[in-house]
Amino acid sequence: MDKLTRVRKISVTVFLIFPLLLLTVILCSPDRSISANENRTLKTKADVKWSVTNNAFQNWLEDYLSDQFPLRDSLKQAEIECRLSFGAQELGGAYVGEGGRLFQKITQSDVNEAACLRYARRVNRLATETELPTYVMYVPSAGVALRKQLPEGASMYDGDALFAKLIKELPDTQVIDLRRRMASDTGNYYATDHHWTAQGAQSAYQAWCQVHEIAPREAELVSVSDTFQGTLYSKVPSHRVPMDTICTVRLDPLPELLADGQEIPFYDVAALATKDQYNFFQGGNHGIAVVTNSVIDEGEGKTLLLLKDSFANSLVPFLIGHYRQIIMIDERYAFVDAEQLAQEYGADEIAVVREIISTP
């Protein structure tokens, strides 16, 4: 057997045996059910689909091998570091901006403008039917507010055009315009997450007080974590991306919180030991959550019905000092009649606080 033939046989043997060994290692190793970094569940052997008529087994096997590949997280991080070294400015649906700050990529085609307008019309009907003072606070997306921090040529939706269309559908409400405030400081948004920081929430609170013609309460901000790596970091897990600090308002005593019928802490300290540290605020999102300010006697103070998404979670600690109760409704998790709830809880005001492109 000549040398060339021997090399060919060895090469064929290696390329046949190595994949079989790798497959054996993956199938015999314990499955990981959750990727904490990606904040999602992984395919496991329990998810196997045996049908071969519709490619179900092939699809499962492909996803399973990808999710359970040895050293998967380390290899993914090495790939990202390599791409960043070669100047990549968009990875996994996130832009890498100035100083390693991350922004969610939201193009015009990603925005369901029709749904946004329908929801605005529904809010305006709620205002007219209840005859309650109704406030609408649209939060600009970070990539729109901090457009100058985006990489050159990055595509984002037109936030000003959308805002102009929405306010035309809200003639019977008081719209609180946050655009200039949110654009004034990069510290208003996290570097690794799409939410606003305590600084951003406090600026929104000041705008709230200005519209209500009341003096903002003094708020002592305290740091509860300096290791926050949000949802955008899961897309770009790089050491070049700075960790965020989560701050909040010191409240004493803490408000009472009844979330979907269960008493839970207003500040969920246990969430700080998890990947999604933003759940520190009221334990995350709930269908119906009732926040009660025990400092104000029952029968006194106002009740606010708050239609919200997760941006409101870190704003409520600022607002609660002005209300006896805040009824937080996240319509993504609860199918409710807002008008009926306003009557049931004796609401004095209604507010909408959500990212401008967010709809139930």
C-alpha cells in the first residue's frame, strides 16, 4: 500500500469515526434543559419526535445537536469575539454601539403600526367612556432616543413619525412626551438591556409630576446589583460589553403587592441571583398586580389604573408615593375589561406606560 493510499484511508476513517464519537458523546451526556445566557429552553431527549413522514425527527435532531453541542456557550462566545475583532457591528439582532453599548435592532418593518394605532384608539375610547383623566406615556426605544450612539448606517424605525400618528388618535388624553428627556443622557438606558435605568425612570417621573402640576418627591437611589447583563447581552455575550448597575428607590416601608391573587415582595431580591435581574421589580410581569401604599390611610389618596408593559415596573417605585393604590394591568397576560376594573377599584386616574412600539 503506497503512502498516498494510506493517508486517504486514515482520512476517511477519521472523518467517519469522529462524527460518530461526537454523536455518542452528546447522546450519552446529561442534557441541559435551559440556557441561562440565552434565557431560553433547550431541546432535550424528552422532546424527541419520532415521526419521519413530516421531517419532525430530523428537525428535532438538528435542533438537539445544536443545543447540546459540547462547549456550546464557549464556542459561541469565541465566535462573537472573533467577529467583533473584525469590526462586526450587528450580531443576533443587536447593534454594537459606542463603548460596547448594545441596542435592539428594530427596523420599520418590525413595527406593527396598525396594531399600535388600534391600541391608541382603544385607549382614547376608554378615556371618553370612563371620563377619567387619562395619561399616555410612550417610552422611546433606546436605539431611537440614542440614535447618535448607533453604529454608522444602522437602520431603526422612525420614532417621531410613529409618535405623531399615535397622538392624533389620542385627542381625549394627556400625552406625556418623553422624547427629548430620554435622548438627553445615555445613562437613561441600560447598555445590555432594552429597558430604561432608574435614572431614565426618574426622568420620566419628573415629566409625570410636571404634567400633574405636583412637586416630585425626593428619591434616594440605591444600587442593588452591579452585575446586570440583560436580554441584549444574551445576543452578544462579549467581555467588551460593560455590565450594568441596577438602582432603585429606597422605600420604607415597602408597598404591599398582590400579584395575580398572591402576595409577593415589592422588590424581589431573589431575582438578583438569576439571569433576568430586571425581575427585581415586582417579581417581573403579572396580569393584574395591586400595589398598596400603606403609609396613606385607607379611604384617602388616589387610585391609579395603570396599563403597562415592563418599562412601568421600575417607574412604579417613584409613582407610589402619590397614590394609595396602583392597579397594574399587563394586557399581554390578562384579558380584562379596563373600564370595568376602573369602576371596580374606584380609579381616579388612568395611565398607559409602555414602549411606543409595544402592543398587548
